[in-house]
Amino acid sequence: MRKLFGTDGVRGTANIHPMTAEMALRIGAAVGRYFRRDSGSGHRVVIGKDTRLSGYMFESALTAGLTSTGMNVLLLGPVPTPAVGLMTRSMRADLGVMISASHNPADDNGIKFFGPDGFKLSDAAEMEIEALIEAGVDCAQSHNIGRAKRVDDARFRYGERVKSSLSRDVRLEGLKVVVDCANGAAHRAAPEILWELGAEVIPVGVSPDGRNINRDCGSTKPAAAAETVVAHGADVGICLDGDADRVIMIDETGAIADGDQLMALLARQWHRDGRLKGNALVATVMSNLGLERALNADGIALERTAVGDRYVVERMREQGFNLGGEQSGHIVMTDFATTGDGLMAGLHFLAEMVRTDKKASELARQFTPVPQLLKNVRYKAGQTPLENDSVQDAIASAEEMLNGQGRLLIRKSGTEPLIRVMAECEDESLLSATTNLVVKAVEASV
């Protein structure tokens, strides 16, 4: 069992274990030793970050740890997470690091890792790194200490790669687009790319101050962007999260479309064009049953994985699929990127609007979702509420109540101290009753 790594790297509140400068230094030294397996020269790592205040601290600490083991560090500055995956591979780096807590509040931060192929590390690799962190590593000899320097064109390299995922003839002239950057990593790149493609851009959440990332904006709080779409008579809205690896779309009426709807649109389009490898979409257990039914009706299979875009990508690579994602808005297109890319996915939605000459509202409603209810219960460090007998009894009772009419999913979040209780059922009163039964039991145990 991994103790330090969660669903997506290491994450927590800044200056509280494990997200301290001291731990970041140890992590940097451990991953440096893990990826620098020989004494040769030329080993390099790229480091990107979002706009959190604590990013400066972790950038410096990781750099110190990495250079102490002989790694040469290339600092990208604030860039989207998918840019780090891209740059790791394109710059022939041994390792990529993204400093971000994604959609979490500004006081949190995290560290995500990419291997030399640009993909996130496996559970096995993370366990080996954890062992190195616990054991400690030997520093490089004085004459082998690494160097660090800043890379000034990372944002522009990323922008060109994102645009190249579209057909060359795609232009967005005539589209008025609201883009909410969550005061995060894409606050410059996203408006620039949309403008360069010809769109009229109305930016939201593009004034980061180190403390306002994801605050009342972005993919987890799209109300401000939805209001802006309606107020400006925009054609569509794109809501990114703090590190821009997920997206939520907003149609011209202000209605919100989640990742399931966007995946359905792309899967159907690629299926029609003969581009959907394996004739399947990969999603997680959280994706709506309505998505599965809609795809199956079109002859498209839905492969489900554990929660986390990393597990989606692993399944895609194992089986040769090229489209996957999460209901939360991680959309992975491995023909073009190694991880979820919110802006890229949003651009493909806009390209379909241009191709079909349809409104966003016509494209964003691909299927009718089965009623789904998700509630979160926060617990304290050290608590294990799911092991409580009363919680297990409540889960068993809820499953008996559903009796095959729906499904129940209870799990620990991999990024926050939360128990997530989700149920799906056509009968909304039964849906509410089963969810609340489990939630109350969890609440009573913490």
C-alpha cells in the first residue's frame, strides 16, 4: 500500500505533512535518484506549476532535491499539467513534475510526476519512490551536482501542440467564447490560443494572485462563467480547473455539460469517422449509466476503471484505445496528449460546432443522464470510517434497498480526506433514501 502517494501524486495542505518544503526536498532527491540510475551526464527534469502561492516554495525545494542527485532542472513556470507531459517527452527529459493541487483550494498543493514517455507513473513506480524517500538517498558527488534554468517558451510550445490537434482548416471566426481559467495555470495560454484560432474571447478567472485559484470560478464552480455566457450572448463557455487538465462546457443558455456528455460527443464523432480505436470509450466507475446505454445503442463499448485519469490512461494504453476520461472533465485523447487536457477537449467541442453549424446546446446534450446523487463526508486524519461496522451495515442495507434498480459506489477520495457516496437510480426517492442512509452512517462514525 502506498502511504504518501494518492490517486494523483502527493497532495495536501501546504506546510502540513506531507506537503512541506522538507518533504518536497526529500521527494525531489528520491525521484532524482530513481530516474538517474547511472552516473552519466545529461539527465534532466522539467518542472511546471500552477499559480498557488506555495508553488514558489515547492519549486525551490524540489529543485534543490533534484539537483543534489545530479539532475538538471528546467523550470517551465505556470503551465497547464498537460504541458508538462508534453514537454517531458519533447525535451527528452527523464522526468516531469507538476506542482499543483488541481481543483483543490489555494491552501492545498500537490506534486504529480510524469515518466520520460510523458505518461503519469504507475502504482509500482510510486511504491519504489516511497521506499527511497523512507530510506534516504545518497547525494551526487560535488562535481556532479545538477544545474537549474528557466525555459521561457513553454507556454508557446504547448499552444502550438494544442492547436495542431485540430484539422488545419478549423477556424473559430464568428464564435464568441467565454473561457474561465480558474485563476490558474492556463490564465494566459487559453485566451491566447482561442484568439489565435479566430474566436472572440471573453476571459474569466485570469487574474491570479496566489490565493484565488479555483475560488468561485473554474470547472468546479461554473456559475460565474455561465452567467457571463448569458450576459454577453456568447455561443459557448469553456471552464477549466486550476491546472487545466479538466473541462466543463457551458452552452449558450448557461446550461452545464459535464465530462460524460463531452466524451459521448467525441466518441460518437470518432466512431462515425472510423477514428475510435477498439470501438470503445474508457471511463471510470463514476460515469453515468446513461452514457453507457447511449454508447451501447450506437455499437460503442464502455470500459470502466477505478477513479482517476491515471487509471483511465493505463487501460487505454494496455488495450490500444485512444479516447477516455472522467465525468469530472478529464478528457484524454492519446493521439495528441499523454494526460487529460481540458483546453484541447474544449477546442474539439468548438470544432464540432463549426463543422456541424450546430449550437452548443444541441451538441452538449448527447444523452439523458440516469439520476445520480453524490455526497461527500469529510473525515479527520487517521480515521477509517469505511471500516466501521455500522457503515458496512448501512451500505449493505442500501444495496438491498436498490435491489438491482441502480448502483451504489462508496469510496475514499484519493485527493482529499473525503468519503464519496454516490448512487444512481431511476427512482429519485429511492436514490435519496439510499444515499442519505449511507451518508448518515459515515457522519456518525467520524
